[in-house]
Amino acid sequence: MTLRRRLAGGAALLTALALLTGCANGGNDAQGSSESAADAPKITFLYSPYADYAPFFLAEKKGYFEDAGLDVELISKSGSSGETYQQVSTGSITAGGATWGAGLFNATKAGTSISVIASVSKIPSEGKNPAPLMASEKSGITDAKDLKGKKIGIPGDGGFGIYSVALALKSVGLDLDDVKLVNLSPGDIPPAMANGSIDASWTIEPISSAITQKKLGHELLGVDYQSGVELGALVFNSDYVQKHPKAVTAFTAAYLRAVKELENGGWKDPADQKIIAEYTDLPVETLQSIGLTRQDPEGAIDWKDVSRQEQFFRDRGALEFDGDSGIQKIFRKDILQQAVADSEKQPSASS
């Protein structure tokens, strides 16, 4: 098993991927192949260095993938979810985690070789917001209603960030047309708040906690406005899924094993904290204080919420097609169901 941190290849237009058709089918038999999981080629997994991906870090470092007979390599990315879709659909990377967004819906409709396997992260229903809307201290804004006409930072027009801001504004009777949107990468948010070039911004942990600690900004709302929203999905290259379904099932089961471990106290376990801190490049002390997304122990996806997100991007004109994307057709429910069953047979922690 290896851990490699490197930048994945450059982005490409998703529409150019239409010729790379996949064969994912929710009705396929995940156990139909005679090949064992151990016989499958290496699985390369593209992740962002955030705590959302903690179960994958544990599964790798604690040997859960190895226990399943898999050769897995985790590869860190610095780009967008669009990068993940492009890399996975072309087969450059076997699998990855990415947010639900216009890129995924467009790629699905274009027939790219992507299969959705499970949920990776959701916004919690209570507690600290892992992706809050924050106002700059320089703005003087303390009430979200006062954002009308103000400049708000978003990480592009096609992903979770803008959807999150839209939900926040809606909760106080505003919409995106009431504000001025400014495209900012997550790393550019703190300096933009410091110099006053934006009044507020979507943020994500651990950046949001750092903004608070440095007194550059403050949260405007609790987590209620986006409670339970689907944030990330586990996707695989469809051709790999068709050829090696048992390996994909075993990978997913190992991931769910780690999810359950975290849910059963792993977030407070010093050994687990050390592993997560290593992959996220965060001090354990910081990891203990930030807002965390939640992972479903059965990898369940709230398809009604996914549909709402697709409709949002349709209304924004960010989709390159008419009608429904058909994203549920690329969901491998059979693999997830088998992975859930297999994960229930596994111990809660590596011996």
C-alpha cells in the first residue's frame, strides 16, 4: 500500500468526454465476475485533503483495504470536482470523491464512464457548520439579511459552494440576484476578507475556523439552512466497475467499515486523529475543534436532495442539456447493498 500526494493532471472539457461511454447499470450483479477482489488491478483514489475523507484515510492506513485483498493508492488533488470527473471518466484515476454539481450532472448526461457508488459526506443536522457563510469583520455585517447588494465569494458557478450560498440567502428572504458574486478559490478567501475586497464568502473547514481564529470574519447563520444536504459522492470508472465488481464492492465495504469506526468514537481516538491529521496536514488540536461533515454508515444517498441540487443548476443555466440527467441510472445500488452486507461482517477496528 502506498500514500502519494501529487497534483492530478489538467482539467479538460467534460463535453469532450461524451465518446467515453460507460456500461454502469444499477441492475447488474456485483458478484457476477469470477475474479476475486485480490485479482483486480490497483485502485487509485483521488481525494481532497479534508476531514470529509477521513474514512478513506483510516481504511488505507489501518489496513482495511489490504484486509480485503486490495491494492489501493490514495492521491491528493488540489483542483475542483470537475478534475475528479475528468480523471475518473477517462480511466486516469480509478475512483474519487467529488461534490454533486453541474459538472457531474453534465458528465452523466454526456454518457461519460462514471458510476456513482455511495455517499461520501453530508452536512450535519446540528452542531458546527463545516461549510459556513461568513462575513468579513471589515464589512460590519452581523445579520445575513444585510447582505443585499454586497459582494459574496463563491468557488465557481457550478458546485456546492454556490448552492450553499443560495440556501443561506433563501433562509433570510434573499436570492443570488440580490448580491454580487465573486469567484474565489478557498485559499483566496482569507486574504480577500482581510483586505475587504469581499463582504462575505462561502467557506469550508479548516479555512472557516482559521478565519474565526484570526478575527478576519464571523459566521452569520447556524447550520439549519443546509442541514442534511448531500455534499460528496464516491464515483468509480464504469469500465473498471464492469470488469472488477468484487474489487469495487470490497473497497466500498472497507470504506464503510471505517465510517462505522469513526461513528463509534473514532473521531476522539488519538490513533485515528493522528492518521486524519497526517492526511489533512492539520494539527490534531485543530482537527478536534473544526466543524465536521457526517458520513452515512450505509453510504445511503438522499436522491431527493440530489434532485434539488440538479434543479438548482438547471435553473442557473449551468446544465448543458434539457430534461433529467438520469444520474440515478449510473448508481450501482447492487454494489452498495453488497458492500453494506459485507461491512457488517467485519470487525469495527483492525486487530
